[in-house]
Amino acid sequence: MLDAFYNQLKEDFNQERDRLEQFLKKTNPQLLNESSIVAIRDFVLGMPEIIKVLNTLIMRQKLRPEARMVFGFLVSYLLDPQDLLPEETFGFFGYLDDAYLTARVAKWALKDTPDADMEAFGLNPDAVSHYLALLERVKLFVPEDIKNQLNAVLKNVVDGATMVSNHIDINKIETDYFKNKS
């Protein structure tokens, strides 16, 4: 499924490159050049791999409980066709908010995750580091109001997930659930 998503993103970029450049010229024209376009392309195209990394670490219970809850929020945002920059309206540029949120969640969720945990499951920590480095460059092209809205929502989701995980033993609930499924 993530491979199909990657292929769709790649196809959308190839078909809509000119349209993307027009949108980007409106957000930060003085920084727009070929390397910026490549960075944005790689940032959006890297999103499925980062989702895979997060999902793998969640399934292996290598992320703290609140990170698992925040990942659930991320997935629901990615699946919502009426997000802040809808792909139907904005084409490839419409994935920029999705990639921005994915990177912000990954940066927060993976901050205490050792590279060895990723490597143990065949994941590439260097690819994650590269993706997160792209966030710093690409966020200059995300419209300020979109960034502010996503940052505010993410803060609320993280605060709520942290509060819940401090009061509920998520690991026990998950263990009991999977034990009863067997």
C-alpha cells in the first residue's frame, strides 16, 4: 500500500511540476530554485518511508504509548481528503501539509529512539535523518497559516496523548488485547 502511495506521489510530481513551481513562487519566491524543487519532491516522496518506519516501530512496541496515539492521529489526517491543503485542489502541492505533519510527528516520536532499534528491524536511520533535515529546508515553503494550524493541532494531540498515557497503562491494554485475540 505504501509502495502504491509512493508511486502515486511520484506520478503526481511528474505531471504537476509546473503547477507546483507556481504555488511555491507565491510562498517564498526568493528561495525557489532547482534544488528547492528537488528538496520538496524528495520530502513529499519520502513520506511513505517515514510512515513505514513509524508503523514498524509501533508494531514492535519500540515507541512510547503516546507516540502510538499521535501516529493514529497522523494516519487519520493523511486519510482525510479535506485536510488543510487538499490534493484534489492543489495537486502535488496538496501533499506538502501531509509531509510537514508526518515529519513533525516523526521528529517528535523518534527523538529518543536509538538507531540500533531501527536497524534491528531493517529500517534506515540515515534515511530518517535525511528526511528530518529536509523538514528544515522545506518548511520555508509551507504557508505560515498552515504551519501554525498544524503545529497547534499537533501540540494539542501530543498533550492529550501524553495525559492519557500518564493515566492509562496502554502497554497492558495492548498486551491483554493481543492475548485475547490468540
